[in-house]
Amino acid sequence: MFVKRSAVWSSLVFGMLGSAVGTGASVTLLAALPTGAAFAQSLPACAAAWNAATAYSGGATASENGVNYLANWWTQGDDPATNNGPAGSGKPWTSQGACGGSGGGSGGGGTPPGSGDCDAAWNAATAYNGGATVSENGVNYRANWWTQGDDPATHNGPTGSGQPWTAIGSCTGSGSGGDGGSGGDGGSGGDGGSGGDGGSGGTGSPSGLLFSPYKDVTINLDWNTNVMRTAAATGSPIPVVGAGSLVSTALPNLGAITLAFATGECGSENWGGVPASSFASANIQALSNAGIDYVVSTGGQAGTFTCSSPAGMASFIARYASPHLVGIDFDIEGGQTQAQINSLVAQAVYAQGLYPNLRFSFTLATLAASDGSYGGVNGLGDMVVRAVLASGLQNYTINLMTMDYGSAGPGICVVSGGKCDMGQSAIQAALNLEHTYGVPAGKIELTPMIGVNDVSSETFTAADVDTVVSYAASHGLAGLHFWSLDRDTPCSGNMTTASPTCNSVSGTSPLQYSKRFLSDLGR
């Protein structure tokens, strides 16, 4: 299991990224301005006064101490005066500026007030990231995610409405100057590609069976630029996407990839020690520009991922959101508590409301008992599956790690020739999950470990690819993946144990497994 989950991590000297996002500066405008009825009338009206007992949906407004605030998502009990920040900051409220009036009424709704000067004028040719602001016809708008060419005057709605823009109030001035496209972590520019259907809330969704090999981002990472690279194709590191990359030169039909692993607490996660914002800036827009769908995977064998608040989950997903983000994967192997798992699932349910097309996968270790006992996921996996099924989460999948079963025997796998038959065992694992929990095939994904597994008697071969793809396609499984892209190349020596950078199977060729999966899937 250690090789499967990045031996590189053990040598990193980077610390975990703490939350670097602070609250916005206090608004002091009123103290510096003259008083009187004439001036009060020149300010936007105050929204209904904030009430700690009121539940506010995304897009709702409230006022406190002469300042209007916009709710970025569902929130209750979070004082906007002390829990506000720019869009994308991970704070539940964003200040809309000073206001005049009593702030009466019931709260929780209404139209955002005016916010003063007009921001830079919207330009159809400019790519705007989430959090960027523009103006058009005397109204300021905030981008809810990466967008280009969507006229904010006709494509706006409250946060969570599925529209790319949200009106944040009337404004005055010409709206000239500025580039309007500075918001978010994912970089700017590009056309966003085709990535599924674009989805609601700025993400895509898989079309049919999702095939996306796992990419251990720490293997061959350019630690100076934080750009992902791999040596699987040529023996020397090349970028995964972009000029002279894996996709452009060797795997042009690879439509999706799973990025592994984000660890830590949601909203302040890191990637093998690389701060989340740095990793996202270096890679997310490049993936979108290349037209590659991607799944953001968390946790893994060597780390854990936790999420204790809706705000943290919203901040986490927003960092990577684009029309090519098609899934969030929770690889749960680190011994999380029941409370941590329940919280993680609860935040996924919350995020489902923000991103209704986004898939949430739960990746779990499994056996593949063929003795009639239907042995499958372990105690931790059982805890996860039951939490998911009880949660009301709709767009979920259970992704089974069909690898590393242990000493061959019918109690753990399908045995052939005294060894675990890796193709048939993967199928048996899916059947066992269906039988035990009633999870339908369309909610099941499989992830084998190509080549020699950590249990060295187990080898997943090209013939096993054929077996698994045939079953997945004919039975309507949700997805297929493998660990890992960097291992899809032969070893330089006569390796007989698992390696993080090659498959330890003699006679293979670079990218043989990737190409076999794609060919079998007709891609």
C-alpha cells in the first residue's frame, strides 16, 4: 500500500498550508462622511438587519452596523461583521459596502444593493475567474466561476442559481479600465474546452463511463513551477498537458485524469506540501485549456482529508471549479473517525446543492471474496458506505480499489492457478458491494493497480484490462481508473516488486495500459 500511495511524500520538507485567508478590513466609510438626510438618501438602502436565528441562502442580503452583506452560500449564525471576505475567500459573507436606512424587514432575500463605482466593463473576449467583478449598463456583477462570453446582463442569478454571474448592485461611472479577470486561483485565459455539459455551478459532469487514471502529482512534479509532469511516455519528465506534453504527443485520446492527492482540512488543503492555491494556479487552467476533464482526489493511503464546515467545502471546490471539473474523490484509508466521516459526507451533501452535476466518489479498499461470504470493504469502508447511503447524497459513487487482496484464497479473491485472478476479482468485488449494500452497478467504479501490486504475487495484466472493461461496459459501471499513470511504463531493471514509477512487468511498453483501456473503451 505504501508504493501505491506515493513514497515521495515521506521525503517532503514542506509544512501543511494553514489558512491564509483573513477577513476583510472593517468598513469605516460612515465615520468619515457627513451626516444628514440628504447624504443618507445617497447611500443604498440597508437590507433587513442580520438575525442570528435566520437561515440565509446564497445570494441573500443582510445589514449590520450600516453595512450591507451578501451571503455566499447557506449560512446561519455566522455574524457577517466578523465572518466576511471577498468572493472565493471561504467566508460566508461578502461586504457590499455602506448603506443608509433602518435595515428593517425579515431578511434572507431581496436584491443586492448598489456598491458605488462601476467595475471594469464586461468584455466578451475576456476570460473571468470566479470572484472577478465587471459592470454593464450601470450594474456591477460578480463571476461565480470561470466564464467567457456569457453576457452578465442576461446570464445572472443568485449564488447557487446555476448562472455564471450574480448582480451585486447598481453603480455609477464609466466602468473603464482594469482587466476584470483576476479572481480565483485557477489562472485566466483559455476557452474552457468542452468538459461535459458545463453543469450548474461552474463544473462539468461525466458523460457515460468515466475513465481517468490517477496521477500522483508529486511524482516528477516541477517543484519550481508546481507544474505536473510525468516520465511514463519518454523516460524523461514532460508536462501532462500543454506543448510537448503527454496528452499532446502520446495520449491525445485521454479525456480525463484524476489528480492525487489533496490532504488536510478542506479550504486549507495542500498537495504533497504544495499550497493549494499554488498547485491550482499552475495546473487547473492548463487542464481546461487542453480540454481535459479532471477529478480532484483527496486523502490516500499516506494522508487524510477532513472537512468540518460548509464554508470549507465551498472554498475547497471553488478553488478547482471549471467546466472540466467533473468529480471530487474522497480516498478514505487513513482511519478517520465516524464523526469525521459523517462530517465529510454532510459537507458533500451541502456541496451537491452548489454543484448539482458534480460527482462525489468514495474510494475504498476491498476484498473480493468468492466463497459465498460476499466479503468486501473493511470496517472503515462499511462505515463510509452506510454514511453515504443514509445521507441523501444523490450524485455519489463507490470506487473500489481492486488491488492488494493478500494471500490468495476464496475468502479474499477469485483464485486461479493458486493466485488471485485480478480481472475476475475486480468483477467479484463489484458484485459483493451490490449484494451487501444494494449499491447499483451505475454507482460503482473500479480502480485496479496496474502491473505488480504491493502484494507481489498479484499482477494486473493487459488481459485483465480486457476483462474489466468488458464487464464495466456491459453492466453500466460508472467509472474505471487505475493506479497510476506514472507506473504505466516498464522498469529499467528486472523488478519483481511494486515501484511508484514503473509497473514491474517485463515486456511491457510505455503507456501500454492507458492505450489498452482507451482502445477497449473505443476511445
